[in-house]
Amino acid sequence: MADSSDNANQAPPIDETPISPSRPDPQRKNSLEQHLKHRPVRQELVKKNILPASNAAPGLIAQQKELEKHMRADSLNEKIAHRPSPEALIKEGVLHGDPRSPEEKYQDAIEEEYAKREGGA
């Protein structure tokens, strides 16, 4: 029993061998330098979507993306506001009117939804 208490009081041995070899390989030593020589140019990284196309400061890129998002939303809302109504498109012959009444359309939509929930469709 005394042996087990002695082992508990002693710290486990620590492996102090170096991770890298004691004599570094010259090729490995210069690997970073070699990789930097073959580093792709910025334009190539932008083309692969690794870097953003913007030249803005990194702190401003998030704000720039947010602004672009809002500008796209505004543009789409403007286009939607000026599109013709379904009735006008039916008159022009672009859309074909649905011969069903609104009640029939509603009933069909409900049946489709129930079928989806039951795994039928």
C-alpha cells in the first residue's frame, strides 16, 4: 500500500524531446520562403473568391457588403413596383388566366398542403 501512495505523490515523467529534429533540414527551413515565392497574385485570389474584390480597409468591408445588400434590395423593390399587374399580362396574352374560381384554387391549395404533410405528394 505504501508503494501506491509513493507513486501518487510523484509527478509523471515529462517527455522533453524536441518535436523538430535537432539538425533542421535546410529545405524545410526555407519552406516558408519557397511558398512565398510561389504565392498567387492578388488578382488571382480575387478571381477565386478568396479575397474580396474591394480595396477598402478590412474594417470597412462588412459595412460595404451591407450597403451593397441594401442597394440590391432597393433596386429589386423599384423593379417590382413598376411591373405590370397579372390582369394586364392576361390581356396582353403573356399569362393565361386560371379558369378556376378563387374558392376552387383555395380548396386545391389546402388539399395539396394536407397531402404534403401526410407524405402523399
